[in-house]
Amino acid sequence: MSEPVLRLVGISKRFPGVLANDQVDFELAPGEIHALLGENGAGKTTLMNVVYGLYEQDEGQIFINGEEVEIHDPNDALARGIGMVHQHFMLVPVMTVTENMMLGHETTHGPRLGPLSDLDQERVAEEIKALGVQHGLPIDPEAYVQDLSVGEQQRVEIVKALYRGAEVLILDEPTAVLTPQEAEDLFAVMRSLIAEGKSIIFITHKLKEVLAIADRITVLRDGKVVGTAEPAQTSEEELATMMVGREVILQVEKGPAEPGEAVLEVQNLNVQNLREQSVVRGVSFSVRAGEILGIAGVQGNGQAELVEALTGLAPVEGGHVFMNGQETTHLRPRAITEMGVAHVPEDRHRHGLVLTYPLDENLVLQTYYLPPFAKRSFLQPKEVRENAKRLIQEYDIRTPSIGTHASSLSGGNQQKVIVARELSRDIRLLIANQPTRGLDVGSIEFIHTRIIEERDEGVGVLLVSSELDEILSLSDRIAVLYAGEILAVMPAREATKERLGLLMAGVREAPNSIAAD
């Protein structure tokens, strides 16, 4: 076997109270796509941040082409041919593609002594075009980043790494915000880069993608390597077991829905964002008791604003919302909550938890002013603690104590706290926005099971997710949201990834192919 282009030996990285990487060994062969797979918090991104110079390891060695190197910052990594495309893009929206390429890597007409006018943007633009053609990544050098789609922005990030000389590309959760078609385009680009002699590390938690694109798979659990496998010699079930340390049910088990009366009716809803731009336009749909309506769409097409309007967190510009037959269009969040509405928010830190509060107090944020937690306006600490003990056990929340601050929990356990608080109340409607984003397969399995249980008990569920597998496996009906409009509503049994992917990209169907709501 040829010399690895990158070899990590005994890498350890500690943060206060956390051993993120524990004596990790890893090798990347020339011309290989090596997937780094693991649960949320397993240490995947931390390990690659060490390689890219965003962190320095506490122990261990890094070898590039057989030579031991020290990487102190990203400039060191780039100088050694290592580029990284982060999950959250590192681009300046108000600048052009060319200007983003040149940030920190300026090309001038002569010595870098004069003003910005000395920057040779025309030359860089030509180089960008040439790189795009060479690697099948066409981009417009003069376009402003804020005007590009998510997939196009990702292309810019990849070309930026190639422009700066990357021979090893680290892609961190690159498909998290892509449509299925965009993900396939990305895989084609990855294969072409490999054919040209590049090497790729692909960080993900999506099992199907790993098996489709990787040459080798290394699994991390609790900061340690638990195994390396080749796709032809493993399966989704085996990889999930390696990730979590136990058998995981990957396919959601559910019977047919038995829908009742509508618990949520939305009529011609219009919502603006903070910049007074219309982001939800004329949206109408209903959710019935005992069914799950899935809202599919690429992130940024109005889902967040739609949910905030339904839950009272954002004002409604036009239209009507009815819950349990009563209009709630302009009600405040507490009034909506008291009507039996549970909300699992997209941003668990901003809208789901008070991170500086202990666990027991977070578990009563919706009900602290009601009996048995309040008596004559005084909080009852004993009842609050007993409630926390019960929910921690019932929802398998991994925490040192009920007094642990929410900020100290892993992402999966933080999400379980929110789910436990919302579902432990008497509810008629559950609005779940990206309920498993960033979670590992074990936490996903748990939350999916709870959502199905709520449906089977007669609760109406509005599920908003950019994960097509989640939408397809949980939903009874599916609506596709694009650019603030619902393009189609269909029974889940009639939906395919290809059909939904086209709708998510804005390709409208013929009118007779859209199922009635």
C-alpha cells in the first residue's frame, strides 16, 4: 500500500471536562474518499479541526506524505495542501465570489503596497472560471454570494479550497442543506476530484451516503475509533451499532393513520422576516388529529418563519390560523401553548432551553406557574424536582443530576429535555421543527418513536424537516415548501425522493398531479 497522504497517530484533544478525541489513529490514502462517521459529539469535527489548524492537539502526531508536521493554524494547513469546507459556510454574503476567493489570499498587479484598486480581480476571476470548468463546478465569479443558492455557495467553498492549492479536502456534513439532486451533483464532483488525484475526508452521520460514496469508513464513538470498514463488507445496521454501541431500529415502525377533525387550519398565511421581506406567501393547509403532515423543503425557504408565526413568536402579516376551531392568528405564545400546542423549536438554544438554568427548571418552563408546580404564586421546589426525576427516567436523559445546567448536556440530551417537557403535557397539536437536526441515530430513533406514539394517541403533528428520509418515514401526508409557497401536497405513499427533490428545487408539477389537502 502506498504512503498515506495524511496519517494521524494518537491524537487527543481535551476541553474543560471533556475528552473530545482519545488516542485517535486515522489514515487517508491518496485518491481515497474516507468517511468519518459517528454520533453527534463523537469527536469527528474536532478531529478534523485539529488537522485544519483550528485546534492544536494535546497529544499525538500528524504526518503528511510520511513527514511529521506541526499545524498551528489554517494557513499552515493550506500551505501543506489541506483545505476544509465547513458545515456552516465561511463566506461573506455581501461580497462577490471573486472577492471571497481573495480574502486573506490577495493577488495584486504588483507588490502589495497600494490600495485595494491594486487587487487583480480580473486574473483571479479567470482562474476561478478555469477551476470551475476543470472540476465540473461552474460558478459566476462576479455573482454576489447572497444571491447564490446553498448548493452554489458550497461550490464556491470547494473551488476556494482548490484555488488555494488543496490536495486533501475535508468536507464537514456537506449534504446537510442540499436537495437530493444537489447531493448527487456533489457526489459526482467528489468522484471527479478523486479521479484527478485529490483525497477527501467526508464527515457525516448519514449512513446511506457513506455506503454510496466512501471507499473506507472509520467510526468514532465517545472520541475513540471503534472500527474501520469498507462499504462492500458492512451495512447500515452494522454501522449504526458501531456508532451507538447497541442495536438501533433504523426504519420507523408505524401503522396506518386514523385522522380525525382538523386541529390546525392555516388559510392564506403571509409572513415577513425581520427585513420586511415576504417569506411566507399565501400558504394554506390543515393538520388533522391522529396524522403527521410533513413539510419538506431546503432550509431557508420560509419554514422557520412559518413555524414562528404559528407558535406566536412572529407576527402574521395576512391570513388566518385556527387551532382546535379557535382563531389564534395574533395570540401570544403562552395563549397558544395553553390551547394544547407543543412546540419543538428549530433552534433549541434560542427558543427551546434556558441554558443557564438547571435541568429541573427547564423541564417546567411551560408549566411552572400552574399546579402542582406553583401554589399561591410560589414555586414548589419538591414538585419540580419530582417531575424532573420522572421525566429523566422516562425519556432516558443522560445527565449527572437534575441540577445540571442545560448547557452542559450533549445536543441529543438537550433535545430530549425539550421533547420531554413538551410531550409530558396534555396536548392536541405538536409542531416539531427539525426535531432531530444534528442528532445521532440513537437519539433520532428515540424521538421518532415518541412522535409516532403521539400520533397514535390522537395528536395532530406538523413535522418540518429538511431530512427527506425523516419526512418520508414519519409523514402520512407531505407538503413541499419552496420560496415561501406550498408547491404540492400529497399522500406519503405517493411521494418519492426524486419527486420531492424536484419540488424542493422549485420545479412545479402539473396541476392534476397535486393531491387535494
